[in-house]
Amino acid sequence: MTELEIDAFLNVIKYGSITKAAEVLYISQPALSRRIKSLENELQYKLFVRQKGVRNIELTPQGEAFVLIAEKWKELLLETKNISQAPKHTMFHICAIDSINTYILPKVYKTFIEKNNHIHLVIHNLHSQDSYTYIENKIVNLGFISDDMYNKDVKTVPIFSEKMCFISNKENNYPTLVHPSNLDCKLEIKLPWNPEFDKWHNYWFGATSKSLIIVDKMSILDDFLQIKNSWAIVPMSIGHWLVKNNSNLQISEIEDAPPERIYYYIQHINYKSEYVDKFLCILQEYLETIPGIVVLLKCM
């Protein structure tokens, strides 16, 4: 696949039509269609549903799945081009799950850059499984995950653990100690923390229970907690962060609580870098300032 083909695909999605995408790319409609066709031939599946007389663009299921891959492909291509534009910088790639990237690492990134301003830091937001793939293929230098798995080429090391807590708006008047048997899951803002949490959740609420909202983006949780009587179960570090930044929220302890959540760092077994150690030491120092966290990391 080529950059022209990927650009053709992404612009058709962005503008909703081949006509508009062709105008933006300053090429003819037949030329753009040929690029899409060439991409589909290489992928060996259709990206768009083609219907006569229908002007709106509709993606096939394979096309929907390919969008994220195409965006990552463009991102990696841009990083590849930037290497020659920043010869004095050392590229250092880090990937992390959304909750760590949002609530834990920002201050660590800032301190790391301040102490190593010659580093060109590249940050990826990835699920745990994708992080293992990126580490295995040496696309990134260091990863942070919550769902550990075995990979013969990847070292997995515990960083910290923390309890899960109940969070809600103060106006909802939930008690300071809640029990899952007294909670209405139809008012829950559910987040997919890990398989252990899912097992606990299924035990108390049933595998077919319906939550108010299911989200996988931590940054929008605060807004949803403004809904009357809504509640969520989150790791303690996230709970303290939310309460610190919104005085209308409160944390409650959970009786018969979910298992503690454990976080890990991962790196390739054959990768050695002084910057990994430096980053982990800064991370350890910061973790020791967060309430409710048990630090397992011992940097050298």
C-alpha cells in the first residue's frame, strides 16, 4: 500500500464522498477510485459498499476495522519522515493504556522531558494487547499495561497496585461504604478495567446486565457523573484525581470490592536503554505521592 492510497481512503471517509475527496486531493474522480481499488486488491477485501444511485459513502465491516490501521500507518510514516528532520534527538517511544496516559503519566512525561530535553518523545495510546505487539515488533521502547499476558520476547514487570473505589456525585447521597447488592447497575457508568473486574461484575450484576453507559475513554467520565444518581467504579488513583478536580464528586469504599488492579511495564527482552531506567525512576517517585497506591516498582 502507498501513502497516496491511504490518503485517498482517509479523505473519502473525512469528506463523505469521492467527489469531494478528489477535489481536495486535486485529482480526478476516476484516479481516486483507482487508488481505492488498488488498495482493496492488496488487502483482498472491500473497504466501501458500492450501490448504484447512492451518493453517501458506507464502509464495509472490514473498512471500519481498517480505519484505525490506516491512521496508525500514517502516524508511523510521519514519524519515519521526522527522523531525518531531527538528527540531534533520540527517538523514545512509549505506549500506555488510556487510564495511565490520562491520569498517571502526564506529570511524569513533563519531568522526563525537562531532565532530558534532547529526547524526542513519542506517545502512543494503546490497549494492553496492542502494546505487547508494538513492544514485540520493537515499534516502541517502553509500554504500560494492566492486562498482563505471556510473550517470550517481552518482559512484564509489576509497577503498582491499587484498590477499586465507588465514585458518584455528592447530590446523589450514596453512603461512604457501599455494597454491590445495594447498587442499581442501570445507573452505572461502566468501564472495562480488566478480566478480573468483569468476573466480579458478572457475579454481582449478571453477565447480561445493562449499564446506563459503557465507555472506554477515561477523559469523558467526569461529564457522565453529572447524570442524576449515576455512579462508577474506578481505581483509587483515578477517583482521587476526579475528586481533586471536581468538588461535587465523592469517593466511597466498596464492601466485597473488586480485586485490586495491578499495572505493569513491558519492554523487549533484548532492548536496553538508559532512558527506560530514567523514566521508571521518575515514575516511581511520582507514584509514591499518590494516595491509595502500593508501589511495586524498584528502579535501579
